[in-house]
Amino acid sequence: MRLANLTIPSTETISNVIDVTGIEDLTIYGPSVLTGVVSVEVSPDKGVTWIDTTLDVIIDAGTRVQPVHGDRLRLVSSGAEGAIRIFPVHGSTLVTV
């Protein structure tokens, strides 16, 4: 399923936060250009504490996060981005019958 985009504004280093409650597996698609190294952080407590997943978003490719150990997700760049950076996100939930 399509989730909200993660966006790092121009001259900033941190993206918006998206709710990933109930998401078991997600893929973040990187833009064609990045200024810094962009890493994925998750929060297990609705954004109070942030944990680096040690995953980096790859330019023009998908970065898979599985399993998602948190209810919020954001991106952090190692340097101020030179333009707005938009990262489409797709996720799936665990379906039980």
C-alpha cells in the first residue's frame, strides 16, 4: 500500500514523520540526487525517542525496512539537502486469516 511521502525540505537535514503503526515491511524509494547520506530512523514511542536503523537510502533505488520496529519513521541526512527531496514510501501489513 502507498504511504505518505517522506520529504526533506531544501537546506534541511530531517524529514517529516510518518505513522507506520501496523506496517510490517516497507520500502523507501530514493530520489535521483542526494546531498548527504540519508539514514532511516524509527521511533517506538510516537516520536519521543529515535533509533537509527543503520539503513541508508540509496539514490534511484528502493531501501527495504523489514521488520519495522516502531510506530513512526523519518529520514535524516548527514548534510543540508541542496533542494527538496521526496521519498515515496510503500508498505505492507501482516495479514492473518
